[in-house]
Amino acid sequence: MLSQITISNYTIVSELDMEFSPGMTVITGETGAGKSIMLDALGLCLGDRADPKSVRHGSERAEITASFDIAAIPQAVAWLKDRDLHTGDECLLRRVVTADGRSRAYINGSLSTLQDCAELGAMLIDIHSQHAHQSLLRKPMQRDLLDAYAGHRELTRAVEQHASDWLRKRRELELLAGSRDEHTSRMQLLAYQVEELDTLNLLENELGELEQEQVLLCNAEDILVAAHRALELCELQESGTHQALKLLDEGVHATASAASARELLESAAIALNEAHSEIQQHIDSVQVNPQRLAEVEKRLESIYDVARKHRVLPEQLPALHLALKEELQGLEDGGLRLSQLEQEMEELARQYAGDAAQLGKKRQAAARKLVKNTSAVLASLAMEGCQFEIALTPLKSTDPHPHGSEEVEFLISTNPGAPPRPLGKIASGGELSRISLAIGVVTANTATAPSMVFDEVDVGIGGAVAEVVGKLLQTLAQRAQVLCVTHLAQVAAQGTHHLQVSKTSGGKSVETRLRRLETEEKVQEIARMLGGVKITEQTLAHAREMLAS
């Protein structure tokens, strides 16, 4: 439950620190005193959008801290532990808004996103605004109310997931199918090109080897003539080297220079001998072979022709071959993907149909229960002749829809015998306010949040009906903490705790204060709310009677 809220420099509040207790707490005050300021500030801690104009004039920043006791809220504890934010039974939500428009949110001292604050806040407190009846006119809100009341959250998530997956795969299928003709043409061209390159079967390094062999075959005769001449010269040089070694006989030429010369000549003789052998092998490898030359040139011509056709260099053909094969494989896989998508969509549609049908049955049962309970509350609010219905109309399209296979709409008839019609076309402002309150009270009975806030939901209500509203809120307070901002004495008298908002004006500033009222102060405030310029003994007696009852 909400245990404390601290507000600093927010709108017309300079400093406010208030503790809250279990049960029903009413918040009252003169019109314009700022009764809703505390709830607006609380909304900032729960992720509402910040307005820099809300920072108190002359201050650099506004700061709001809300403290919650989460000992009895296991889902909130689990949420915090999953994010390493759990620090014990107390949870602190803090929001800082600066005058220059910056805003920061914290959960237990750690900087957090507004989305996280809103997600956690939904587990801690449920706020029913005085403008809730406006959102109640929207069909999506009506559907969400019914689903929340039914408590089949997991089933609605499953339906939404199946439909979302089905719609995503349908978009992919449409994209693939829309370009199927283009893909077919491209596949035919690629198949021809890949087959041509398969036939060519150009091996790695083959082009370089063929070009080198072509040079040898084209110049075979000249190569052989030159090689034989080189062989002769080697033989001549080798013979001269041996003669020089004999002339520099070691016994006669005993100098160091002569010894060095003999070593060089011996090395030269060895090198010449090796060169002779290599040249001979070269001569043996070169053949005058016109037939082989024709084969090589024909092979090279085929390679060059294919390269020109594809407008690439001959040496780039292997890489092109691989790229075209991969593209062809991708397009062929695309065809398989079409078939796979169709199968996946069939399976998702089957799963969706089962879950959507189950969801529809649960909605029907929940709608009957909600209508029954809401009608009972409406009767207590002097609307016993009101006929409330919930229409579940099947959607025209049979395609999976994220929100199920039916449309949810709240219908009302305020005059006996008149057919029920949509809320916005029938109910007056006061009637709509009571209908909204009745639905809010009924659905709040099944709410998971341990704290509920009602911000002037009793607007447009008075007399005995207002007393019934107070009793309804008091009944809710037996299972959850209830905070109620009200301008009705009949509602305020039902509160277990009473907070009064007051506004004081100084020389240059306005200040809003909030204080807890004790027994006699409650009497004075209830008497003020009952009306009249002057509070009389009769008014005070009436106030005491209301509090006593």
C-alpha cells in the first residue's frame, strides 16, 4: 500500500510530507485549494509525462517521492528482484523535474525509465480519474475492462501473440509472392548462367597455367634453339673452368690469392654443371606440339568468351560462378520459404482459433457476471430502471486479430422499453458518471493493486446516492487501501481517515497545505461541505450525525 508521499516545489506546494494508513482516506478542501495536486504528483512517480511548468515558480526543480509497503505484493517483489532493484519491504519511487524541462525517474535509488515506473506502478496502485468516464466511451477501454475483470490475461496474451505472428508472416508472404514473377525470371536466367559456368568448369589457377603453356607452345622452336645454344655455352665455360684449375696447380701456386681463386673456380664448375642439367631438363620439357597448342588456345578462347559475356575479367569468373550459385540457391530457398510460411500460418491460425474461441467463451461468462454486478450497483445509485448490456459482436474478418474474434461494446438504456445503445449516445453527464463509478467499483473488486485512488469520481452525484457511493468505497476499503478526493459530505463522512487541503496566500506566493483531521475537525469540515455561508449548530449536529452513522 501507499505509506508516504513527499512533495517539494511542485505547482503551489513548497513542501508536503504525508503518511497514509490502511482503510479509506478521504481528501477534501475548498474548490481550487489543490485537492488533486497530490494525485497528480503521485502520477509522476508512476510514469506520467512531466511538464516543466509544474515546477514551483522560482524553484529550480520539483521532487516527488512515493513510498510503498510491498510486503504483501509478491508480483512487485518478483519484478524488483528480476531487475536487481529489491531492497526490502519498502519500495521508493522518485521523480525529479527541472524547470528547464529535464526529468529523471528512480526506483529504489536507481535511475529508471518511465516505462518501468509505469509497469511497477500498475502493480502498486490503481487510479480512477474523474475523467475515467470519457475513456469508458472508447471500445478498446471497454474491452480492456472486461478482460481485466475476467482475469484471463495469459489467454489474451496468447491470442495477441498468435495473431501478431500470423500477421507478420502474412506480410512476409505477400512480399515474397508479390515479386514471384520477377523471381521466376531471375531464377531462369541464373540457372542458365550457372549451367554455362558449370560446363566451362574453370579450375583454380587453370587460367594462369594455360596462358603460360600457350606461350611455351607458341615459341617452342625458338625456345629450343636458344636453349641448345645456352647448353653449348655452358659446356664451353665448364671446359674452360677445368682448364683454369689445372693451370693454377696447388703445388706451384701456393699463395692465398691462388687458393681463393681455385675455390671460386671449383664453385663455378659445380654451378655450370648444375645449370647444364637444368637447361637439359628445360629442353626435354619443351615440345613442338601444334595439336596441344590448338587445344590450349581453344580452351582459352572459351574462357575469354564467357568472361566477355558476363563483362568481367577472365580471372574473376570463379568468384562470379560462386556468387551466381549462391543467388540462385537463395531464390530457390525463397520458393521453399513460401511453402514454409503457408504451413506456419496454417498452424498459427489453428492455435489462434482455439485460443480465440476459448477467450470468447470466457468473455461471455465474464460479461454476464459484470452486467449482473454492475446492474446491482446501478440500482443502489438510483438507476434501477437502467438496462446495462455488454455486446460481443463477431468481427467480419476471419483473419486472426490481436484482440480476439469479437468486438466488445458497452450498451445502456436509461429508459424502460428503449433498446440499449452505446454509452456516448444515451447517457447524460451525470448518468455516465454513475455508470463509470459502478463499473469502476465492480471491477475494482477484482483488481490486483492493493491501493486504489478515486479522484472525484462522484462528480454529478448528490443526496442519498452520494451516501451509497461512500458506502461502496468503504466496502472496497475493507480489502484494499482507498484514497478518495471528494467534494461530497456524504462520501467524506464514510472515510476512516480524513485529510484536508487548504490554500493560503502570502504577499507574493500561494501555498497549498495538507493536514490530517481529528474528530472535531472532521465535524467542522463535514459541516463546511454541507453548505451555507455560516456553519450553525444545526449544521454541526447534522455533520456529527453523518459521522456517527
